[in-house]
Amino acid sequence: MRLTDRWYRRALAALALMLPLAAGATPSDAASRTAFWRAVVADQHRIPAGVPIVPLIDELVGMSASRDPVVRDDLGYEVFARWIHRGTGFEATHMAAWQARLTAQAREGLGTVDPARAPNRAFALLFLKELVFAGQRVPYLDAAQATSLVQLVVDSLQQEQDRRGYDREAGWVHALAHAADLARALGRSARVDDAQRKRLIEALAARVDQESQAFQWGEETRIATALASLASAGAKDALRAWAGRVAARCEAVWRAAPFETSTYRAARMAVPVLHALVALDGARNVRLDAETLEVIRKAALQCQ
């Protein structure tokens, strides 16, 4: 039965290769490309034999801008995230070009209330995260490109207006989580220095401090993972400084008279992130020293 299933998947993938590529596609063409990518997924994400990979990755990058969450996420991102890490069939120049396209997309409508384009901005950040991680196998980032991505994360954290995690029609948006994911990837890049890591920590911390509603979609874990990764790579002082400020803010809340409920709620926004940081210690690529962990634990206790 397994051999029959495998033969069927490969036959389906081979048939799909006959379908037209999607640039400027008509509705019927778009349907045929969706069928092609479904066949790739059914064939365990194998790269179709005898087909150049660069045009296919070009198409996957374009799929990050789809309004269809299945095309954007289930097909586009899932295949891109696997193929880009193989590091074969494309060059550093291709990766730089994909970064330029995705960076431009991540900035489209940034700072405006734009529900239609927000998922496309958010998924550009997620695709960029995979691209930066893949750059460890195929080095492509230069100092200017790394600086551009650091600035993109900072701008996204400061300016993104869409707080949706999952939307029934749009699918996953998760702009804040995806910005944190890209920050984490940049923190591990040799092209990013400690001053830039500090800047990313400060931007993530500022976004947490400014939040007015509780995290509902796991953002606290993604933010904590980014903070821990950046601190472990050389910016622990910035993380300690933020945790110290959180503790001082919470202490001031308890000392204030009369007690202000709105100030208390605002001060406690950091607590889920602090708890997630403690839980992450010892995870892969996370090595927080005892002093940093103690500052984080004290801040979490002060804000209970």
C-alpha cells in the first residue's frame, strides 16, 4: 500500500509539472498552480526532478503576497521554508534579490490600518526569517543588507497597527510574532553586531511595554525566544536593563496611593514574556547567565 501511495504522489507531481507557471496568471492558471504546489506537498516537499529551482522559489516568494491563506501559508511558506534551507540550485545573488522583494512587501502600507495587506506584510517577515537562517549555509548578507533588515524589524515593531493573530477569513496574520521571529534570526547572524542586537532587544521591549491588550496568540513566547536568543548572542545587558525597568515600574505601582488599576494592568503586560524567558533557559541557542536570570525572575515576582 505504501508503494502505491508513493507512486501516486510522484505521478501527481509529474502531472502537475505540465501546468503553467503563475506570473500574471488567469484564475484558471492560478488554480493549476495551486494544484502543482499541492502535488509537491503530497510528494513530501520533494523538488521536482529536472526542473530549475530558482523560478520555483521566485514563485514561492510571490505566494507570500497572496490573499489566499492556503496559498500564502499552507503551500507557499511551508515549501519555501524547506527548500531554502537545502542551499542548492541557487546563489547568494538570488537570495539577495528575494530579500529585496520581501523587504519591499513588508513595508507596503506599514503604519496604516490596512487589514487586507497586513497578512502579506507579516508573511514577508516570516519568509525573511527563513532566508536569514538559510544564509548560514549560503552566506549572502552583507553589512548593508543586515542593517536594512534590523531597521525593518524596528519599524515593524513600532509601526504595525494590526494586532490580529488568526482571522477566520484572512488566516494567520501574527505580525508581532513574525517580527520577533526575524529578530531572532538576525540575532544569530554573523553580520549583525552587538549594538544592533541591543537595538532589536530595545525595540521588542518597547513594543511589549506599549501593548494595551493581553497576548492571545502565543506572541509572548515568540518575543521571549527572540529576546533570549539576542541576549545569548551578546546583548544580555540590554535584556537585564529592560527587566530592571519592568521591576521598578511594578514596584512603583504597589507604592502608589491611590492604587491605579490601569497602571497596574499596563505594568503587568511584561509578565507573560518574563515567565516565558525563564522557561526557555537551556533551550537550543539560549544560554542566559545566572545574573540575567535572577534579574528576570525578580521582575516577574515584583509584578505578580
